[in-house]
Amino acid sequence: MKILVIQTAFPGDAILTLPLIQEINRIFISAKVDVVCIPSTSIIFRSSNYVNEVIEFDKRNKNKGISGLIKFASYIKSKEYDKIYSPHRSARSAILTFLCNPKESYSFDKSSLNFLYKSKIKYESDWHEVRRNLSLLGNNYSDEEWKILPKLSLSDNKKKVVDAKIKVVGQKKMIVLAPGSVWATKRYPINYFKVISEELIKSGYQIVIIGGKEDKQLTEEISIGNKDIINLCGELNFIESIYLLSKSILLISNDSAPTHLAMCADIPVLTIYCSTVPKFGFYPYNTDSRVISYDKLDCKPCGIHGYNKCPEMHFNCGQYLTPERVLEEINSILMERYSLHN
């Protein structure tokens, strides 16, 4: 059996598709599972032992427009897939699936152009994204059964690269910060992150910052001039970041992809929600992880993704969530974790 999964969304969405792929492998033991994704997320799927082939769909350049989509669909159709699963709900994914004409195709009833799919599954808006994706398989995963952690692997040589970057940590316990996000209204105030990092350093922790190249300038406000902070923004890919997290005791992240990297590393994460809310279904779900949010606002949530600036021009969802309150939650997580593991 040949099965294709289409996921051409952001890195966080790609990671949250991994449990679906892992379950497809478990259910259809002899099947080969391929993935269509965008170039920026291909490293994620290439690092999964459950993916047979990764096919890049460069929707911004090489495969741009209708002609690019039709040509790409012709190539995919030639592979003759028996089943196609599309957790990504875009019109482009629906058209691609239709043009490939598989024996079976699955997506959600809220997907764009959903009539192009042969089977449509109810989109449960109050479920976690992982559980929603798993529902495409038709299995009734219970409140606990759906909590399947995504699995990725890293070569020993790449591990050595990361180890070299953090060799100064020594015996200190390491806490990782991920202050970046594509959306400005998802970013907890950087000056608040600075206060939090300084307090954690006073308590004897080593702080490491992760993120993309675009986060480097933003996070320098936290790291410049402080020898107890290692700023690795732009220096690690997704898989290397997971390995780094596996050697740390806690991640503090905005509602963005690093939260899901912590699921791969299976470490506690405190996810800070500014303009968005956990009920959208992208919260951390492994043991010891928590979320924190200031919810006493009529304007929250203002959107599922966030905005480049606060629509109300005050950003109270971030400003009112004080670093002191976040530190209380951090200390609670650390105390509970130490009591359980010591």
C-alpha cells in the first residue's frame, strides 16, 4: 500500500502531523508513507523514521501558480497512491489531492473545497490539533490515547555539533527560552523575558536562547553583555534544537513552533499565550508542561494566528501578564519536577 500525507503549512503544523504519520505506520504495517511538504519543513519529515520519501512542494517559487500545481500534481499522480490524507485544510491541498485521483482521500469538513475529497471527517474545533489529525484515521482516540508524542532522530555527528555549542554549560542546569514568533502579538514582551532570564540566572541556571535568524536582533536585548546566556538564534535547525532541549530541564516559549519541539524532546514547557488561547488546540500535552495566559480581556483572542501589531493598540494580553507571575509558574514547575525525579 502507498500512502501520501499532504502538510504544506508552518513548522509547528508539520511537527503536529508526525503522530498521524506514526499511527498510519502502526495501523498499515506494510505501507510506505510519503509526505508532501514545503522546503522549510522538509528537514522535519526527513528526520522521521516513519516517512519513506519526502517530496518538496515549493509553492512560492518552482511550483508557483496553477501551472506549477498542475505539473506537480501530474508527478504525484504518477506514483499511484492508494490513500491521501490531508490535515492541511487549504484549497491548494484539496486541488492537488483531487488531481492525483487516489482510491481514497481524507480531509476535514471545514477544509477549503472539501467536496474534492472522497471522505470528509468532522473538524472538532475544541480538540487538540494532534487529536484532530488522528481523527482522519477514523479511530476513536480517547482523551488520553491521542497524546502520542512526535518522534524525530538526529545523527551522532549533529549531536556533537550541538554539544560543542553548549560545552560552557558544565554542571549547571539549563533552561531554554524561545522568545520569537512570526506574529508580533504572539511574542511575550522581550523586556519581560529579560527580567525572567536574570532571575533564573540568580538562581543558578544557565540560560540558552533558540530561534531563527530573524530572532537574533530581537533576543540580543536579553543576551548582550551577559556571560550566563548563550544565544543560539539562527545557529540550530529544528532537529538540532530538539536535541538541545533534550539536555535541558525546561523550555519557556511563546505559542509557536518551539512548544512542539519540546514535545519531541519530551521535556516540560511553559507556553506563554498573549493574543491567542490554548483552546485553539496547539497547547503542550506531555507530562509536567503547562500554559499561562492573561484572559481578563474582552478583545482576547483577537485571531487564531495573531497580528503584526495589536488591533487595539495596547497589547494588554502581553503587558498584563507580569514576569513575576510567569516566574511563579516556572518555579512551581521546577519544584514539582524535582520532587518527582529526586
